[in-house]
Amino acid sequence: GMLDLNKINNWISTLLKERGTDIFRSKGVLSIQGMEKKFVFQGVHMMFNGEQQNPWGPEEKRVNKLVFIGKKLNREELTSGFEACLIK
């Protein structure tokens, strides 16, 4: 599904502030409502960089892919936090 830009920004910001020392690397491709291009991000600990890149193809399914590499990460907590950013 598509993501609410404000919600995903707030969630990632809070996540990196609270758990940044446990998150070694993060990266992903996000489908943001209102953006015709893919939002691609990567991070190291609390440093985060993201930008719009290539447009979604006409036949391409808009999906969200996130990867977090770290220690003491709770998959269910990450999943529920992310899913709260989806537009219902």
C-alpha cells in the first residue's frame, strides 16, 4: 500500500532517535502517496538520507521494501510501527 509521508517521517525519526545505536544499517524503497517517483533511503545508525529517484513504471507494482540490520531489533515492533504509516 501507499504510505502517509508525515507518518512515515515521524516513525523513522522516532525509531532512529530511540533505537539508532542498535540499528547498524537501514535501507529501503517506499511508495509515498502523492509521489510519482520511488523514495529511496539508506541510513547508518542515526544518520539518514533519502530522495526521490526513478518513477514507478506503468506496469510496476508499487511496493514498500525496508531492511534493518542491527541488534536487539523486534520484528513485530518494526512491522506494527511501519503498518501504522500505511494509508487505509
